[in-house]
Amino acid sequence: MDTKPVILIVDDEKNTRNGLARALRRAYEVHVAESGAAALKILSEESVDVMLSDLRMPVMDGMTLMQRALAGAPDLTCILLTAYGNMETAVEAMRHGATDFLTKPVNLSELELVLQRVLRSRQAEAENRQLREQLDSKFGMENIIGNSPAMQEIFDTIRQVAPSRATVLVQGESGTGKELVAKALHQLSPRKHGAFVPVHCAALSSTLLESELFGHEKGAFTGAAEQRKGRFEMADGGSLFLDEIGEVDSTVQVKILRALEEWAFERVGGQEMIEVDTRLIVATNRDLKQMVADRTFREDLYYRLHVVVLELPPLRDRLGDIPLLLTHFLDGFNRENSRDIEGFSPDALDVLQAYDWPGNVRELRNAVEQMVVLSRGRRIGVRELPAQIRGAGELRESIAGSTTLEAMEKQAILQGLKSAGGNRTRAAEQLGISRRTLHRKIVEYGFTEVK
């Protein structure tokens, strides 16, 4: 059986509230309250859909009650009732959050129409929320697209970690979407109304990065004509995202560590300690643990950052997500370029799913944009694919069709590994291929360790 909508009637006049309650009980679950304080108590204990409140009541009037009720339950629908209705009062009520405004004595037919309308609106909003949640579950968040188990695990971790203040380290190859993950962590956190402040560390010299992060006082250095806030300060109450943290030199690493330990810092050239409430998210495409071993990254900072780690998989490890990504980007670029391309031919889709995507999702996105702009038909075929993607597919087909070439490739890789004493990096250099390609071929041909 469907649950009845819940109505709360608030009026200091006993006859009015009881009369309204009797009229509404057939279709609704009804609660009554004789004062603002009693209404707030019911709202704290019950889930209420609509509150009907008299405007003029002793101690706490209807306008004050509505504002306090909405502060605790923003989704509550409020309708105010008064015997002293006028346009100014109605406008004021709407401005403070009322959905509608009725005069007393209440016309029950009019009230029923208003209730049906506002409840239909609430139902539509609830259905839209549910749809957004379903889309979020299927497609990710903040434009992070993925249905693969690896991406679903990433989404689950983001949802679990986002509400906390824990520092998050996002690791992954270039183009895997690290900044999108950082934005999702911010948007799903209590800090979403604060600023999301990104800093791309590799783009700035050590001196400029220090000033960019911590700000500077007037006259701190040549050209510092005025005081300037740094990114840590700008992100107070929000989230600071440091991309390519592995490119930061040791001097700035020390200052970041101190800021993380104390959540306070001094501007360049200043002496005043500035306290901030900032959530830090960092990202890198480098192996920070190896950098610590090589003494190019501070061990104490590494462990301070290594609280929650999100490892983003490269696109080649989630090829099943490619059709979803292609559809997402195709829709977007169709809109941007006023095109109406329907999709990809089966052959084109096969080539796109077989490609390695060394540039990951960023490369895929750029490829789709190029194809949308240059395509002349309604469907993208193999001929419309970018040359490097089409060429990789043709080479793969050529090798697959020749057992002689395959045997030669196997022999060359085996000889290269033996020559390099099993060192894959040296073997790849000697063979003129990437270490990633060599690793794939070793797996493909079933080679064991070669010395």
C-alpha cells in the first residue's frame, strides 16, 4: 500500500487546526501543533512533507517557524495561512521560502488543489534525484566515466573518503583523470560550497610556487608591489589540489609539510602565522616511493600525503569502458559543433578498443573531437579514425596475418631479453619499443623470466 503524504498543521486556534485536520485525514497522514515550539519538536521526530502554518501566532510567528524549520529540513514544503493576507506579506513569505500563501478562512477545495500541486512537484524532484543517483552509480561522478569493476571501486572509495578531511593522494598516468577525481572529492564533501583551488606545480619555478602556495607580503621580493594571498589561504574552508606534486623541489616540500602539520604558515616575507581549514588533495604520475628511495622526495612528506591513496587505472586496463566514453564524448562534441553524428561503425569500434591509448582518456577525448569535426558522414568509420590509431590497427592486422612475422617478433624479443640479461628497460631500449609494449608482448607470448 502506498504511504500517505505527511502534513503538519500549525495554528494557535484549536478550531482551525482541528477542522483542517478532519478535512485532510482521509487522504493524508496529519500531525497538529498549537505553537511554533511544538511544531519544531514534531519536525525533529517525524518526516513531514508539507507544513501548513498560521502566520500570526504568539511567541513564534509563522515566518520565524518556517525559517527555523527549513534550516533543519531544506526539502520541507511550507504553506502559510493568514487572515490578514496582502501582496506584501505574500512576497515576503515567498522570499523566505514559502511555496504558497493562503488566506483564512481556508477554502478547502483551493487547499486541496495547492496540496496536489506541491506534492506532485515534490514527487518529480524525488524522481529526478533518484535518476541522478542512478546515473552517478553507472557513469561515475564529475564526468568520470566508467562501468568497469576497477572504476566502480574508485567511485566507492571516493564516496567513502569525500566526507572526511583526510589528505588524498591520487596516482595515475597522465590523462587518466586525476583532477576530475579531485573535483569529485570536493563536490561530494561538506566543503563543496567552499573554493576548489587547483595548482599545477610543474608549471612554476620553485620561487614562484612558494609565493603561489603561501602568498607574499608587499616588498617581499622584486616586483611584489602589494600583499597577495596564496592558494592555501584561498582554499580556506574548501579544497586545495596540488597536481604533479612529484615536481616540487625540496625547499617547497618542507614548507608544505609544515603547513600540513600545523595548518598554519607564513606568507613569503611575512612573520604572522596564518591558520587555515583546508582539505589537501595531491596527484602525481610519478612513483613517489621510488623518489623517496632516490632521495628526491622527502620521506616525512610522503608519509604525510600517503593517508588515502587512489590508484587510477590506465585506459588500456579498462577497455570495456571505451564504448561508454565514446558515447559520452560524441554527445558532447556533437552539441558543441552542431553536428549529428550517430556513432561508430563496428570496424571502427573494434580498432578503437584494440588501441593501447598511451595518452589515456585525454587522448580518447581529443580523438573523438577530431573525428567529430572532420567526419563528413553520419557514422564514423575506420577511414575517419586518426592516423596513428588507424595505423596501429593495420600493423596489428598485418602481424596477426603472418606467422613468419610473428615468429620473427617472438625471436627478436627473446633475443633482446637475453642480451639485456632479463632487464626489461634495457631490452626495450635495444628493441626500440616502449617498456609497456615489451611487457604486453611478454604476456602475450607467454615468456617466463629470461636471463
